[in-house]
Amino acid sequence: ISMDFKTTRQNAVKVISSQARLHTLSTIELRHAFHSWSGKRQEKLEAAEIKLHVERAFIDKNVSREALKHFLGYNSDFPENLFNELLSLLPLIKSTETFLSIGGDDRLTISCETKMNKYLSSTIPRANSPTVRRGSCTCSTITLEDYKLADAARKALLDGLLAKTVINNEVVYSEFDAANQEVIGRLKRVLDIQESQDHELVLFPSGSDAEFLPLVCALVRSQSLTKGTSPAAKVFNFVVAAGEVGSGTPNASWGRHFSNLAPRGDLQTVGGVLEGLDGTCVELIQLKPRDANGSVAFAEETLVERVREVLTRSSGSDGEAVGVAVVHVVCGSKTGLVYPSAAVTARLQSEWGPRVLLVADCCQLRCRLSAVRTAYADQGMLCLLTASKFFAAPPFCGAVVLPRELALELEGHLAAGGGAVPCGLARYITRFEVPHTMPQLRRFLQDGGGQKDFEEWLNVGLHLRWQVGLRGLEEYHKLPAPLVEQFTRYWVSRLQRLVARYGSPWMQVLQEGPCDLGEGSEKMPGGVCSIVSFCVFVPAEADGQEWPRLRQLGFDDMKELHRLLAVPLVNRAVMLGQPVKLSDSNGLTVLRIALGADMVVEALGAFGNARKFAAAMDKMDSDDMIVIASITRFARNWGRPRQFASALPPSLEMKLARLDAELGPPLTGAFCEPLTPEVVSEVLRQHFSPWEETAGTTFDRILPAPHTVPEVCVLYDLDALAASVASLKSAFAVLGADCLHCFAIKSCPLAFVLHSMVR
């Protein structure tokens, strides 16, 4: 630390930046070190104290001139102007991975032990341990390419300020505001929203806290509809598809904190009421989209009846507030459901007019991008979206598209001094996330909603996460729409077949047809859900019944499987969507493999070059096979010691997965007795036409042509072989001892049979 540097802000910033990884990679690490050093040699304790003083400067600017002087190694007087400039710059001087893990809730916090957050993703790219990313329906670990983009955006912010003649808080705020307004403008262009005289767009740290804005709009609407001078308001917030939307959605819709850490850094209590909000004025009503067995059962009539019940009850009589119902329209739940239908929402709007506020939950953003405006915002609905799901930006970055009429209503309320907007909103967003066309809301947030001694803050982490997300959005938006539609259908169909052929009996796809998308199939690329949900089965304990008998994994076991897959054994990790519990009665739980926009861009970006496109498709298939092989490995050995379940080196697993792909699937079909040439020919025809659903599409020109049906072939009954192996295992299993079963290989082994036995 004690080195001589010139008294210039550039050199000072360079020193702080060079040490940023040491001091801000993990606050938990520093505090842990401080406690572990207590009672040991005094000089170590003093060093830890110095580090902690500097760390506080990075968090809340509570730093003394002396602490900064020691850190920079100054032995002489510390220039006053340099000290003041550095204080203004400190919010921008952190390492990139630190910025990416702050400015949100506790889901972003990186564990000092695993270097991952609670969703098992990380802000640190795994350059030496590649990750198969199939978990975009939950969140994604940042890639090295995306990390470099975020790092360049951070440096651009800092370099722009260092070039200024004078640096103070106002200059820093002005530069950061301009950068965020550019983000808002780019996002509007992708969504085909005009820069002026059109819908507004407000950035939020995640899709969960984005729920606060619809609630605020409903509070304003209720107060404006209430007769008399009473400032009272009443809101009934209907969360449909409960259990299959964000975990923080219920609390946020209810006006409660959903995390013990606010984006500004404040500690708070989960379930605590948002500051400045009367907790009794909001009621939460949750409706599940499934029956007790986990089957899809949209209770649309129940929704209509419940809305009618609560709005009739709060009609504004006897001086009470006029109730407003917030009804969510989920465009892609955790398993891809779309609910309720447009017919139901139109019915509610027709019956209740301004007393029903519709909110489209497009946080997965798996719909066509044009639908955000045409299907929702243009129909008067607020639309919640994120770039940290399908578009694989670092977790999390959200936004709300606010219809122009609602924006004007909110602005007018604030201009008139209305008190419906809770001041606690300033813990979650700042004026810099709000467009300049909403000056009243910006002023409200700047003042902290009138809170005493409120200090403005910058959410640089959110800005960097949106920079990464916007690149994915813009690249995806440039792709030809018909090609995206065909590719999405192809990938979903292909993955389902791979699971059926190579994952059985350990994996079973949740069979939900296009009808479960409802009218939402018109909004989804390819008319399909790009999230493939599946159950996992493992060997049941021996109970004298036919062996092997399987049981389905429940929620807790699925969480453990999800964790095991995400932790790289040697050089490979598999990121899947978190488990979703679909039924409380039978414990039906699914894991999810999700298509990401990055996969679409990587494949179709090379579409014009047959060789590159084929290589991209091969890589995608190989990665999908690694996912299936990893899941079946753990399922096959579930309940055994973990070291056995992971005994195969990843290199061997990858080799087996490649062999799976090269050898192709075994013949499966409706074999019947007797095996006539006609029966065999029909099965062969079905087997050698694996891409027949793409016939007549653009893919015909690129994908490998289907193999021709051979005129002569020899068939080997793999079911009989598997039955023999099962019979041997069953016979020796009754002895209660571990037996070693061997397979003799003769001079000319059959590759497929040998591979089946190894498997």
C-alpha cells in the first residue's frame, strides 16, 4: 500500500481500481477476515481495519481523509480538491464483478466460499471451467465475452468523468443520467416504442421490484376515483399463476419487501411494509394455474367472480375508498403457461372500466418482442419485462413499459401533491432509471419521497447488467423472424426427442400441449414454449417387487440435483432452471431446460455459412447431450455415495455423450409379431427421418439430409439384452451383497451393443 504516487486524480483512481478486486470482491470475505484475525497479532488486525475502512468508502462513502490517505500511500498532506473529487468518484470505483453483484436484492450476493449466488450463478466468468447454460428461465452465469462488455461500459463511465475539468456530485450524476437515458432509448427502439409521445419505460433492478410500479399506479387510480377529500386508497392485487411466477412477486404485489436487502443497500425485513404505505390498503389474492394433481386448470371464471366480489364490496359508499383491482396476465410462467385469456381480460375491462388495471408479466420475455407493445402496452396494460431470463443478461435487470395514459395520470397526481406514492420506492429505483419525460417522478425519487436526510445513490450495477442485456436483445432483434420461429420449434422438438431416447427411464418430459399456452401460442415464437420441463426418476429401495422400480424425485431432492449439476466437478458445470413444485398433494416437481437468446443468436448468426451453421448445431446438440448425460448419471446412482455418482471423469462423460450423438438412437417403434418386412420397413422409415417436421422449411437447405432407408440390415434386440442384465442383477441382489458383473468382449464387438453395456 505504501508507495509514492503523483497527486492526480487519474493516478489515485488507478490505484483504487487496481486494488478494487482485493477490497470489494466480497464484503463478506473482508468481514470474515476481520473476525478471524481478532485476537491474533496486532499488526494483522490493524491491516484488516484499514481495509474495512476503505471498504466502507466503497459502500456508503463514509470515509475519512486519513483512511483514503493511508490507502493511496500519501505521506504528505492530502490535497482537499483531490479528496473531494475522489469522494464523488467512489461510487464508480469498484471492480466489475462487484458492480454486477450489487444494486439488487440478496439473490445477487456472492458467497465467499463458492463464488456463486443463491441461484448458483456467478458474476465471475468461468473461463477455465466452461458451463453448459440451459437455465435462462432462472438466471445465467456471465460469459467472458459479456463480462468484457460490462467491464468496457464501466471503464467508459469512469474515463468520461476523468476527462472533465471539474468533478463533483452533480457532474457525476449528470454523466450517469445520460448513460442511463441512452439505455432506456435503446430498449425502446428494440420494442418499437417511439422516443416521444408514446409509452414510457422505467428501469428496475428486477422483475420482482418492478411490481411496485403497477401497485403505485393502482393506488393513484383508487385515490383519484374516491369522492371527497379523503386520501384513502384500496387495491386488490390478483397474482395469477401463483407458484409459477417470481418468488418475490406475491410480497412485492402486496407492497411488502421480498428480500432482506434493498437495491440501495438498506437492510430490511422480508414481509415488512414498504415505507410510506398503509399496509391495510392493499389486499393480495393468489390463484394457482393447476389442480391438486399438478395438471393445468385455468380458473378463469373464479378470477372473474373474485374481481366482481371485491370491487362490489369496495364501491366507495360510506366514505370508503373506491377499490381498484390489479389483474396480472402472465405471458410465460416458469413452465411457459400463458394465463388468463384475452377474452377474460377484455370482459373485465368492459365490466369495470378504470377500476381494473391489467399488468402483463412478460418477465421471461420469451414472447415475440413486438407483442410487448402491440398485445399489451397498446391495450392499456403495464408490461413487466427483464433481460436476465431469456436474454441471459447477468441477474437481474428489469423494466416496466408504462402506457402513456397511466404515466400522465401518475405525473399529474405527483404534481398536485398527491400522497399515494410511498417514499419507500426510493430504496429500489432512482431518478436516473426514469425517463426525462416523467419529471415529477424523477423529482420525487431525487428527494426520497420527502424523507429527511435522504442521500441520492447510483445503481451502477443495474446499468452494467442492462448494457449486457441490450446487446443480446439487439442481436436477437436483427434476426429474420421466420427463421427464429422455425429454429425455436426445431430446438424444442429436437430436445424432447433426445430426452425420450437418451434420458429414459430417468427423465420424463412434462407433456403439456399447445393448448396450455392458451391464446399465448400466438405470441410465442414458433407457437411453442421454449422451456422444456421434466420430471426425474431414480431407483427405489428394494422391496421384493420387480427390479428395478423407480420413484419420482420430490422438491428437496430436485434442489439437491440442481445444485450438484451446477457445481463443476472438474471442468464442466450444467446450469438448469430451478425446480418448480407443481403440486402439494403428490409433490410433482420439475426441473427445466430452457432455450436462451444467446443460443439462437449463435446458431442463426452463422446461418449463411453451411459449415459454420452445422458446427453451431453440432455444439448445441453436444451440449444438450451433456445435460442429459449428467442428469441420468446422477439419477442412475441416486442414493449411493456421492463420490460414486460422480466417479466418471467429466472427460469420459463427454466422450460417452459424443458417442451417443455419433451412434445415434436405437430403433424404436411399434414392433409387433410377426416381424414382417413391412413392419420393419415402417419402423426404419420413421427412424431415418428424424427432421421430417422441418420439411419444406428453410432448414432443409442447411440441416443434414435424412438418411435413406437401407435395403438390407441386421437387427439386434437391445430390450432383450437389457432384460438379461436386469435378470442377472435381480438374481444376485437377493443375496444382499455387492456383486461385480462382467461383460465379455470377443474379437469383433458391435459398437452399439458395447456402448449400451458401458452405459
